[in-house]
Amino acid sequence: MLESPFRVPRVRGAAMCTAICVVGTALAASACGGGAGGGAPSSMGPPAAHVTSEADAILHMDRLRAMGFRGGGIRVGVISTGVVNLAAYQAAGLLPAGIYVSKNTMGSLDEGSWILELVHQHAPDATLGFCDGDDLDFHGCISDLANGFHADIVVDDLLYSGQFYPDATADLVTNLESTNDRFLFVHLSGNEQSGGYWQGAFVPVAADIAGSAKTALDFGAASGTASDPYEAAEAPAGKRLVLILNWNDPPHTAGNHALSAYLLDANSQVLAQAGGQADPTLELDYTNSSNNAQTLRLMVSLDAGAAAGLQVQVMEGSRTCNIECQAMTYSTSGSAGGTIGDFDDALVVGATFSGAPHVVEAWSNHGPFRIDFSSQADAAAPDGYDYTRLAAPLLVAKPDLVAPDCVTTPFFQNSMMVNQQFCGTSAAVPAVAGAAALLESAGFNRTQVLKSLRGTAVSLNGTVWDLASGHGLVDAAAAYASGGN
């Protein structure tokens, strides 16, 4: 799933992150988020009689199917990183024949197959489609699934590093919603919470980089601790460390701040560096080719512009941050949903442990999501938009809901089916997509699905909404009983 660190122009320059799958796998794109975990197989050989995910009973989807609502007439499209073993799952009876595959590209990975399996378990009569977000692109996949496959629900497990301005994909989804009152987008919150993300103000401090005096970001002071111009993370032996930086300027705008980023070793030698101004996104990519772990230090300098009002965020790339990030010295919350956090009608889904008690997973991203700009369409602009800074940043209440992860899912490995525990927010989103398909097959439209799932979710801490679990754990049966009102 190696992918360019920058989105294609129509989705406006953000860095992308895809999901990975099994413990020990180290493939990635460029900003951490989607995720899956493995674990010891729960059985070998053919999977036990069409195993059903633990999420099915926890979220009471079994009760809706018992009433006859099985997703019939609803089309669910999945965006992920590949369905390379799709035929094996179909031959085993775990997935139906006739699944739409965008551009007939199976990809080189298999996480899309696992998500399709879970959706099919929950809503067995729904028609399924797939698009490889590496082969096409995120924006293009949504468009193809909606217009080529005619999806009512699109669910994905691709995350982009969250820029501070609205994403063009929101316009696409808004247009799709206007022509299909069932069209619903379900998106993962991401897996950076356990140390793979930092956001804060640019607090300046004088520093030296390779013999040159710089105005550096004081990560320590910005995090409320002692002065420290470094953000540190470990690169394990033979592994890569990828860091994505964004700051709260819009793209292609005169007068943007200019920033540079440096990755240093323990002796302050520069291992990698990048700088930019027009595009407020930088990536540092370093491979530790030694046989020992290395502690690497990030330094960020302000090369042009004033520090006042400047916000910076750092995300680990998913090449080194899947569901278990390399802990950085300073970390915060705030990236839930990546750039999809900027529109209300997407259901951003975090992960709770499938076993009791259903606590929020340590890796599940918290909110809120910060937006500093509004956008206006402008055909003459390089990316089709002009941007206006808001009088005050908008903090969007994401995630919306949580659903179980670490659920039992058949994986095709070494020419056999193995029931594995599929972890990460990638494993939580198909449950919510399945619940939505059941509700839509019962006659609910998008507005009713949104209202019922949010309004009947089981709070995990007694509040209406919180930054870790949103409105709470989905209850599909209660959502149906509410009538969408």
C-alpha cells in the first residue's frame, strides 16, 4: 500500500495514510491511521461454520436480522487497500459472488476483503462493492462507488493527515447526498492516540541546527513542560520512521508561514530535512539500517512569518505507526477522523475492545477535530478553492460513535483460512456500516440513520458526547426502535 505522501490535486494536498493488517506487517502509506492487528490464530484450517464477529451481538444487529431486516436492496461500497484473496473468500462461502471491484483491480493487500467479510456478516443481503484506495485515490473511489456502483453506504479505512482546512471530498459527499437521501459515509477515527500524534502552538525558542541559528518550535513549552526544542521517537533496528507535519495555513496562499523540519540523530547530525511554504505539509522519511534501535529527534524551524497564532501538528506515518505507534516524547489528541472530521454527515467511528468491559482502545483517536478556514469554490485557483481564515478555530465534535474491534475474522493465509483477531479502528467501521445497512433496509433514510444511531448510542461515561467515544457504543436495535425520530 505504498502511496504518494500527497493527495492528488482534487483532494487538496493532504498526506495520506492507509490501514495495515497483521501484527508484524510493516507496509504503509504516509500518515498513520487505518489499522489492523493480528494475534494468535483462534483456529486453523477452514473457519468454523461462518464465524460471526463479536460486534454483531454486542451492537444487537442480530435482533434486526431476526425481524427480517438483512440489508436487502442496500448497496455498500468499501474503500481499503486491496482484496487480493477475494476469490478464496468467495470459494469458501464467506463472501458472495458478484462483488463489484472498481477498475477490476484487486490490489496487493487483503484488508478490503476482511472489511467486506464483516459487512456481509452483519448485512448478508446487501450488495457489496470495493475500490482500492491505493490504485485509484480516496476521492476517486468515493466517486466511482457512488456513481459506478451506485452505493448507498461507503465505508473506508484510509486516513489522511488532518490539514486545518476543509477537504474537497466534503463537497463531493454533499453533492452525492443531494441525489440519494440514503447516501451515508462511514469513516474510521484512526489509530494514532497511543503516542503517534501531537498538535500545539508554535512556541519559539532559539536553537542551532547544523551550525545555523534558527527559531525553533519549543515542543516542551508548547506541551506545558520544561523547554525542549526536540520531539523524539525511536526507530527500531531495520525499520522506517515517517513523520508528517502540517500547520494551519491554507495551500497556495501568499504570505504563508515557511517552515522546515529536520530529523536528527543523537549527535545532532541531520539525517533528513524538508521545507515548504505554499503547501503546509512536510514529510520526513528515514530508514534505520543499523542493527540497533535509534532515538531520532525532530526539530521544526520557523523560516518566515510570525509565531503568533501558528499551530503545528505531527503525525507518525503508518509505515511506523499502525495501531502501536512509536511513542513520541510529546503527544496529544485531536485528529479523530483525519480530514473527514470536517463535515457533519460522516459517521466517524472509534474502537472499543470487543471483550467486557467495552472500553475505548488505547490507539483509537480522540477528538475534537480543528478547522481554521472556510473554503469557496474558485475554478481559477490551483486546487479549485479559495480559503478564508475563520475568526476563531472550529472544533468539530468527532468521533461520532464507537464499535468493537479485535473481532474474529477469517483471514486467508498460507493457502488456508485462519480465524484471526482483527484489531484497530479499521475493524470497527464495518460494524457501523452493517448497522446502517440494516436500518436502511428497514426503510430509514440517511437523516434517520444518523439521528437514531447517535441518539440511542450507549454512553461509556455518562455524557452526551466525549472526545474518546463520541456519543457512545452503537445499539442497532435501539436505533430501529427509535424510528429515526
